[in-house]
Amino acid sequence: MPRGRRRRRTTFLRQVTGHPRARAVCIRRQCGRSAGVASMERTTGEGQMRQARRFLGTVLLLASTGAVAADPGRTSVIAVGKCDEASAIAARSFRSALTAKPGTQVATEAETAQPFGSTTERTLSAVTSAVASARSDFYGGQAAQARTTLQGALEDVARLPPSDARWAAERDALTLLAQVQQKTDPKAAEAALNRVFRIEPDYQPDTSNYPPSFQKWVNGIRKAAKKKSTSRLDITTSPAGKAVYVGGRKVGVGPVSVRVPPGEYRVEADWGHRGAVRTITVPSTPVELSAAVEGAVFPDGGPCVEASEPLAALARAARLTGGGRIVGVHSESAADDSFVVVTSANAQGQDVREARVKVQPGAPTTEALVLLADWAAVGGEAAPPVEVTRGPGAKPLPVAPVMAAGAAAGAGAAAAGTPAASAAPAPATSGEPDPNATHFEVALRVGIGVPLGSAYQQLDGTDVSLGDWSSITIPVQLDLGVRLGGSWFLGGYFSYGFAGSAKASFNAFTCGSGDVSCSPKTLRFGGQVHWHPLGNVSTDPWIGIGSGYEKVSLGVSDPSGDGSLDISGWEFANLQLGIDFALGSAVKIGPWVSFSVGQYSSAGGSSGGSGASVDITNKTVHEWFMGGVRLVILP
């Protein structure tokens, strides 16, 4: 080897090892700017690795615990299909029968209705009476009792069907609450009034109920409220022409545009019954209220979700009720026959099971519901008159008579000797794949990453910026794993990044100066968990967390030879957020961002065929912020 090249290599080795006779390569502390290496033995690095492994195990354990906790074995019962008084009674009767079965855990009607908007506790007249009672308590010197009564009334009034009368009661309760809290809690009193003024700026309290001193104070709040900035809120209804309520007050018929101050608002439409209520934050994108979505929900109907296809309604409701199975009760007709049908699914809308019982015209459905509750409690095959049409135990039924629940014993025996009017259908099948079944999933990401924080600390306490090692990176990442139940992704990731520039300075050279060039590269791999709250749908938002190993390398070149330096350690956590848009049944694409926190614990390098790695003594915490586009394949 030429003497000049040997001297340059020796200088390079000495500056990264800190020892004049060292043949190993390190980021030295004694040789100027370095990674602060105390020794060439791995001590603290092993402890750091153990901590990172424990952290990764905790991440995966929490993910698996969340998946288990989402299925606690609790059953929710709703009515599906056509929502009316008869369907509500059928759902309540089936719930009662199922609750009586040993070993079952069944949610009450109130518990089931909670995600749909909760059941109505009081009528409008009862709420109005409660406000009047609170006014009497306040003027009687019982301010605390008045405040408690009003807070309860405000909770109850929000669960009533929208109307002008409901708003009048809600507005009066807020005004009286402001009067009650005016002296004891002025900020809370002002907040109560602003809930009125933000959607009815010119409101003036009734002078017969509120004294002049209070009226004067209210005038000041109103004047200040009118000076607040506002944002435009666009609301459409499908079908058009439905009355729209914002914050409890009617603002017009859809489509309608209003200007309101920033904040959180209830948005709902009058469907002729109490439907689902949307909660939005202004500024907001345009809001659409649909009779097929918000208008299809009847919180007080059992609860009930109205749809032409009961299974679709059940799958929609399953995402709201959370863990455990959900059971939908409905009726159906085939030719001249009528049936009471029970359909159940798990929290992801999978594992669909269905059974039915034929009911004679005019006969009560109570006996049929009890028989179906017996089947739902154990599942599997069933004896006539229960017919299992989906799931375990389902099989094509023979062309034979079927005894109908509710028929007299003699009539049933007679019917057994006559041909059936029509053959019972075979178990329902579908040629479409279940989108929420367990799938293999692979995704390819590309983007850009920006380093934050310091890579390590020198002996003199000076931080070395991670940006000095790599100004940016262009990561290409492969995600590989399985999608469980449509909602959980468990798998790993491998990422290689390139590009960017380096300006790190060492004892013998500085990257980018003179005839020395440095090329940064990044490497990351580990495990990760993603949660898709809506399941495998066409517009699929997700959040995730991961942990693993990361490394930044510098390829160093000068006229006398080539070498490399690197720093590596555990990436404690990387938090991820994204949304995927379907391009077809198995392909999705969408943006993603991530923020990771890690710590480099080892330094290494090589030159002229020799190399080594050591521990970094003065460790620091660094971050990476990344974002880009992700292509997902769910075969």
C-alpha cells in the first residue's frame, strides 16, 4: 500500500479510536469530536438493548391485550330491519329471554343504546318542570340543589327529539344555570350563556323571570360574544329539506350554511323521530346528514337500526357497541310464511350466525323468541322448529313440513302430515370475500424523514446534532404482517433510507470539506401494531406504534481510501398515523406520518478491511419525523 494512503488510513483509525496503536475502529472521545466512547467492552449497551426488548414486548402485549379486551363475551341485542313499536318489543322480549339463560352476559337496553345516543330518560314536559323546580330552589336559597337539577336537565334535554320547544327548554336551563353560578363561578356562568349566544346571538332572557341586574350582566356577555370570530358551517341533508339543528337550535332546512364561533357542536336533523346525533368541531368540513345513516338509528326503539338488509345494519351497529357479540332481531316473510329471525355477529361483523322460527299468522311471537334465545345461548345445531340458516349447524333443510311456533299441538300434528308450502332455503352464502377476515398484508412506503435532536454528546458536554450525520433521509419501508378481524395489523417493518448530506466533524477530517465526502444511509427494522377503528373499509384511517433497531451510517471517501462510520441503537417507539383509500378490492393507497424516539448506544466503523464497534458513554435522545405515501396490498 502506498505510504501516503497508509498514513491517511492510520490517521483516520486513530481519530475514531482514540488510541495510537488501536486496530479497531470507533468514534473516539480522546481524539477530538467524537461519540464519547468509554471503553471497547459492551456493558451499558446490553442493558439498553434489554430495556428496548422489554419495551417492544410491552407494545405487543398491550396490542394483544386490547384485542382480547375487545371481546369480553358480553352480548348486545338490537332490532334491525323495520323499526317500529313491534320491533322494539321483540328486541326487548328476546333480550329478556336471553338474559334468563344460565351463563349468558347480556347488556341492558340502556347500556346497548349508549353508543347510539342513549335512551330518553325524561319527557319534554318533565324537563320543563325540572327547570321550574330549579328556579324555585334558587330563589329559595338552595343554589347547589338548583345547579344539580339544571345539570341533569341539560343532559336529559339533549336526548329528546329536536324541536323548537326542546331548544326553548334547553336555552332556559342554560340561562338559569348562568344566573345560579353568576356570583359563585362567573367563568362557568359566562360559558353557559355563550352556549346560547353562539347559535342565537340576539337572545334576550325573559324579563319576567330574570331581574334587571342580571339582564345588564347578560347584555355585556352578549356584546362580547358578538365580537368573536366565526367560521362557516355547511350542512346538507339527504333527502333535502329536512330541518337542521346545530347546538340544539333549528338553523334552517338542509342544505344550509351558518356562521358560528369555533368549538364543538351537536348537529342533527329532524327525521320525524329521534335519530343519531353528530358531534363536530368547527371549523369543519361540510357535514352531510343522511336518512340512511343518522336517520336510520332509533335509540329508543330497542334500540333499532333500520335497513333493507338486516345484516348490513348489524355490521354497522357492531362497530358502535364494541366488544362481544351483537344480536339483531327482525321478522321476514317467504311466500305465505312468516318468520322471526335472529342474526348475530362478533364485534368486527364476522362469524355471522342466524336462525329463524316460523310463526303462524296471528300467533304471538313470544314462544318463538324463547326458542331462539335457547339456540343463541349455545349456538350450533338446533331441533325444529328452529332452523339454523347461517353459521355452525346450518344445513340445507329437507322438503318436509316444519312445525310453527305458536301453533296448537293438534294443529301441529296435522300439519306434520301435509306437504310444506315451500322448501326452506339453504344456508345463505356469498361469493364476496369477507373484508374483515384475517388477511396477509404487505405495504410499501416511500417518503422523506427529518432528524431532530442530538446523536450523542462529546466529552466536553457538547451535543452533536443528528442532522450533522444526515440532513434528511428518503426512506423506503416494507411492512409485512397479518390483518386480524379487519381492525388489527400485527407485523414487522424493514426500512432503508438514503440521500441527504453530512457535515459531521471529527479529529482528522470534516465531512464535506476538502477532498473528504460522506454519504449517509439509514436502516430501521422492528415490530409494529396498527389499529384500524373502522375495520377494513374503503376509507380506512389507522394509528400505530412500533419499536425496533435503527442505524445511521456514513460512507467516508477520500483520495487515500474508503471507510465507514456508524451509530446504532434502539428506537424506543415510533408513533404512526395514516389513512388508506381503496383502489380496488385488494389495493389501497394513502398518506402516512410518523414520529419516532430513540437513542444510539453503539458506535462502529471500518477502514482498510478492519473494523470494530464500541459503546457510546454520553447517550442522548433523538427523534425522526417522517411522512410520505403508502401502497397496501390485502390479497
